[in-house]
Amino acid sequence: MPAAKVRKAVFPAAGLGTRFLPATKAQPKEMLPVVDKPIIQYGVEEAMHSGIQNIIIVTGRGKSAIEDHFDVSFELEHLLESRGKKDLLGIVRQVSDMIDVSYIRQKEALGLGHAVLRAQELVGPEPFAVVLADDVIEAETPCIRQLLDIYEFFGAPVLAVMEVPPESISSYGCIDAEPVSHNGSKNKVFRIRDLVEKPKQSEAPSNLAIIGRYILTPDIFESIGKVEPGAGGEIQLTDALRHLLRSRPIYAFKFEGTRYDAGDKLGFLKATVEFALQRHDLGAPFREYLKNLVL
């Protein structure tokens, strides 16, 4: 039987964004702009271009700006229309018309696993994607679409992974896995044997780190409900995946593309610079400006 179609993507967005204080004291980190587009919009556009039809955003206190961003802004549209600013009006309407968005609250930030569990009723008994907006991924084929191709072939959950320096692996979930052949490619698709959340460098089974893109099956919800909270009382999605691994295969895919950790100040700055350089309206003058800097 063909794998069930993935129609929905869950965006956990209830975190406090403490790494960007004071900027995130009164606004969600997901709304911080990379050039002129909020971080979360990059992920939503990736999902849309991958064939996803519905977005579920898990929000928390102080996150209403996310809902406002993807909603219709009648006053702004009227102002732009009355002033004849059709280009800007088109940009604004494109955001609100982009895709169907639903919201569910996570009253306490109890971990990524708990955030995914909060979306259970809206997801229902079908497979779904999970997108962590902090990871902005630039790729010719959207990263989620790449994962969906693997999911549709194996009919099993798929995680995005990338190689990181061994000294950095303790900041990530990590996999122990064996490569499997897929469409003639080697060392791109892996069948996971085990998962470890933020291992010490000396104890990491590999340097393949889990990045914020997942294709999951609905049985993950039962596994999330069965795992015990870990450090800080948080329910880790990695622990739930490890539990699920007992009953079904899970795969990992080393995606093609460039990932920016926009949840980190340095990664955010790198993304801003590189995305600005690619803009047809900004790239040339910004490049000249950078050349003239005394570094």
C-alpha cells in the first residue's frame, strides 16, 4: 500500500527565546526578521512548496504577533490600496493568503515532545511534518520535500540529519545508524538503530545531528505519552522516537542544502548576511558595502 499523504505540518513556537533577549522580551523570536521576512515564514513557505496544505502552530503566551502576521490586516491593506502601493499590497495579501493556519496553545514550555503532543487533536490519525522554525534551510528542493520522498518510499518516519563537528554534537540529538541504499545513492539514507539527546562528545555514536525537520506517523503520540520527562522536566521528542523505534523502523536522511541556526545570534547574523547578498534589490549595493568595511 502507498504511504498515507502528509497534509499537515506542526510548528512548535511556544519557547521563550531567551537567547535573543531583550529583543524577545515583548515579541516572539519566530517573528525576528531575516532581512525583511520573519523566521517562521521561511519554514511556512518551505512547507507550502513541499505540498503541505495545513499549518498547525503551537503557541504560548505572548505569541499573538505570529497569529496576526498570517491573518488578514484590513487596516493595512486599505491604507496601501488608498495610496496606490500595489506592490506592497500584493506582498501583504500573499502572506495572509498563503496557506491554512490553525493554532493550539502550549500553556507551559515542557519540551519539544510535549509541544508536538499538544497538536494531536488537530493532526488526527495521519502522518505529519514537524518544522522547527529556528532552522532556516536553503535548498533547491525544499528540505521537507526531500524527507517526504524518503517517507513515501519506506512508509516510515524520517528525520533530517547533517554532519556536525564532533565538538558540537553535544548540542544536538544524535543518531546511531546504518546506511541503506536508495535510488543508487549511498550514505544519504540511514536506518536508525538508536537516538541520543545531547550526548557528550566522547559518548556520541556518530556526528550525524538531528536537524529541525521531521516526518512522523501518528503512533508517535502514544510514544510521547509513555516517555518520562528528562532534564529540566521536559518531554523530549528524541526520547519518544527512541521509544517508537522499538516497534517500527525509523529512517534519517542527510538532506541537501544549507542550514542556518537562526535561533543562535551568530547563525542569525550569517543567515541575514547571506540572504541579503542573494537579493536582486539588495545584493549588489550590500556586497559593495561589505567590501569597504575595515575588518
